[in-house]
Amino acid sequence: MEQNLTAKMEMLMTALDQVRKYKEIVASMADFAVITALSIATALAFLMLAKFGVLFGWFNPWDGIAGLLALLTVIVLVGGVVFAGFWVNRRVRHVKVGQWKPTLEEGAPGAIKLLQELNWENIFKDIRRAKMGFTIYGLTRVFISWLIIAVVLNFAAGFLSSIVHVAEINLTLTMDLLSVVIAVFINRKDLQKRYEQVGNLDALLWELRWFDNEFRRADFET
Amino acid sequence: MNSGEPISKPDLYVLARIIKVLKERQKLNRTALATATGLSYDRLIRYLEWMEGKEFVQFDAEGDITLTKKGAKTYDDLVKWILQYVGKVRFPKI
């Protein structure tokens, strides 16, 4: 019976650790946005420089500078997003988890102590934030994928239009739509996973609300 | 053995620790029990007074403490009581 209790408590505490990690994803979204925005701004600066450089005749479209600027645009954009992702991952990995393990090793007394120390209101708040974080994370991922694909496809379209003389505006529109479809397609599994995680977090929230309500109302008579 | 303020509502964690140690070690003197439970001597004495009043523990002639059947049953009931609630919680894979 005591082992059942510690096993159940381990499941509870592990779930709460996971919520803490998810909450960190939300907290690191600001960092993610800043890094991504900086890389987009830098990439746009390179792109503008390449466009205006050709337009004003600073350099020839076929010489190395324009190509280098185009390459830098993609590198900065992709590199920025990869670094932002790495940064979020690093923050999540640094979240302290499993600190309850030594307490739970005491058995039932440890389980009682952990239950006494849980701040349910904060836990519910964390779960709500985690749910929001997943939604934002999923949408941001699609947006960034779309942005990268759109830049790459539009580069390809620009290159193509200069060779086969197709109206650039038609190609840009086609590539933008195509990049939306590709971005959603390559992120479909992740979107589905986030959707399921949000649903599971919702279920956990309801379960814990029930537990908190029942446990708070009950009183152990000695 | 009077040592200050009596306990009105015991901390279940402390209670469970004392009972668990007594269940495992059968018989202990107060100092050894204080060391094993990590409680200060004064606090332990107050809990033991309370537990003696509830017939959870008893003292023998040498002053050693043993757990009564009632004390052991209370511990099992406490574990069962918590498990009744925690056990019903389903944890979705998140």
C-alpha cells in the first residue's frame, strides 16, 4: 500500500516537473521572439542591401557580392531561428526537476510532506501558462517555417524569373502560398502533438482540481 | 515528561515519521527516536505525549517507546486515506 502511494506520488511529481518545464518554454518565448526578430531584421537588411545594390548599380546581380548577401540572408535567418530554438532548449534543460526524490524516498511520510508543500494555485496557474505556451509555440514554429521557406522560394523565384522572364509578381504570390502549404505540411506532426499536449494538460488540470478540492475538504481523523 | 505547549493539531508528516521509525525499529528510547526522526528532543516529547494520549505509543519501565496496534493501524489508515485520493488521479501523458 505504501509503495502504491509513493508510486502515485512519483507520477504526480513527475507530471508537475513536466509542467514546470513547459512553463519555462512560455517564459523563454520572449527570448525566442527577440532573437528571431533580430535575425529577421538582420536578414532583411542583407536582403535590402542586395536589392538596392543591384537597383542602384552598386554591384552587378551576377557578381559575388549579391550572391554573398543572398546567402547571408538565408544563413542569418536560419541561424537565428536555430539559435533561438537552442536557447529555449537550453533554458528548459536547466529547469531543476526531481528535487522531491529524496523526500519521497522516506516513503509515506515523504509523500505526506510533498502533498502538504504543494501550492495548488501556483500549479494551476503554471498549467494554464503551459497550455498557452504550447499554442504560441506551435503557431510560432509554423510562422518561422513559413518565413524561411518563403524567403528561400522567393529567391528561387527571383532567379527563375530572371531566366525565363515570368512575371515576378505572379511567382511571388505562388511561392508565398506554396510556402504556407509546405510550412503547415512539415509542421503537421508537431501541431498535432501540441494539440494533444494542450488537451492532456487540460485533463491534468481537471484531475488536479478535483484532487485539490476533495483532499482539502477531507480531514483525517486520528 | 511535560515539556511545554501540548499539541492541538499534529503535523501528519511528523506523526507519520515517528510511527514509521517505530514500525521499523520496534523499540527505541527517546534520544534514539529523536535522532532517527530528525526531530528536536522537545518537539518529539510533545508529539509522544500527544500520541500516548491517543494510545498510539506506550512507554515501558525503562522509558523505551513502542508502537501500539492502534498506532500501527492509524498509520495504515493514513496511507490508505491519502491513497484513496491520490490513487484516483489519472495522469495523462504530457
